[in-house]
Amino acid sequence: MINVLVVEDDPMVAQLHEHYLSQIKGFQLCDIAGNGDTALKLLRQNKYDLIILDVFMPTMDGLQLLAKIRENGYDVDVIIVSAANDKDKIKLALRLGAVDYIIKPFEFERFNLALNNYLKRYQIVEEQGIIKQADLDTTIMRQENQVAVTLPKGLDKNTLGTVWDCICSIDGMFTTEEVAGMVGISRVSIRKYLEFLKSLHLLKLDLHRGSVGRPVYKYLCLDKQSDVLKAYIQ
């Protein structure tokens, strides 16, 4: 069981982390700290394997806390979950050893992916006496072939690939109905695939106001060259 400390100053977000962690096997939430000072006190008193850490916090922000964690030699891994999305903060977090970085707002699928990847890494590094190169390459260095198990229930990888190919063939914004017609499945089903792609930050959804008629929600593909889906559809 992986012992987790959540460091988050927003009680609602902390509660969300607690709810998500309760749905993922292998993880146990031990404590919640509302600021960096409290987190340091808890680290001095308890042993944790993983910290779920926000960046924006009063007094001591998450990156300052992460730096102190490294300075003090605490044997703990850190996953950043934060609205901080500028490159300097992300680069600093990675240089300080964050094993993953999730940008708020996020969906359960992305959180689940991060935790499952971490679990596999933890099992290899902590539980195996001798580590093979193949394990390093697939689980730690590239983490390939890890995400297929995290597809939400009811989604099919072949259909997901078809939906993505259709989206990539569209210039500009599109509606659920347009993609449903191209793929040949119902709007209800296609919406699940589109929402999953949105949770991976490959799509965004906007209210499009035309010159006449009712406003319509339309999607826009954010990155047609992304490699994020490769492991899902292999």
C-alpha cells in the first residue's frame, strides 16, 4: 500500500483528491496538509511514499516546499496537481524531481493515469531486487503501454482511433453530431469519446454563437500531432 500525503489549501480540491484516491487500488490517503509548514511538520513525524502537491499556496508555495523536501533528503515522491501552467514553474518542478505534473482543471482519467503509472514505477523500483533495462524503458523512462488499462468503461480503442482520425481530418470547430455522422455511431456514444479526449487536453469545448438560431457547443482540436493517444490505441 502506497501512503499518500495531500498538500492542498483548497478544502474542496483536497476532498476531490481524497475521493479519487479511494477509487484507485494500492493507495492510502494518510494525511491532508493545508499549507507547506504543516506538510513539513507531518514529514518530520511520518513516512510517506507519495505527495500530491499544489503549487499555489500561502506563505510557502508548493515549489518552495518541494525544494525543502529535497534539501532535507526526505525519501518521498511528488506529483504536482496545480493550476500553475507556465513553463518556468513546470521546468522547476521537473528539475526538483516531480514524477508527474497535472494541470488543473483535470479529469479523473488523467489523475488515474498518473497514479497507475506511479504504482508500476514504485513496484519496479521498490519491490524488485534487480531492475531490467526493459522495465526501466517501458515503465520509468517512457511509460509506454501503460495507459490502455485506464480507458473508461465503455470505450473501445479501435473506435477511439477512428474518432481521432475523423477529428484530425476536420479543419476548425466541429459538433458532436458532425463526428457522430462521420463515425457512424450515436451522439450519446460519440460524446463519451469526445469528453475523454477533452480530459486529455486534446480538445476544448466552447459555446459557439452563430448569426441566427440557438448557440451551439463546438469542439476544437488543440493538438493533432500529439502522441498522447498512441498507447491508448495500440
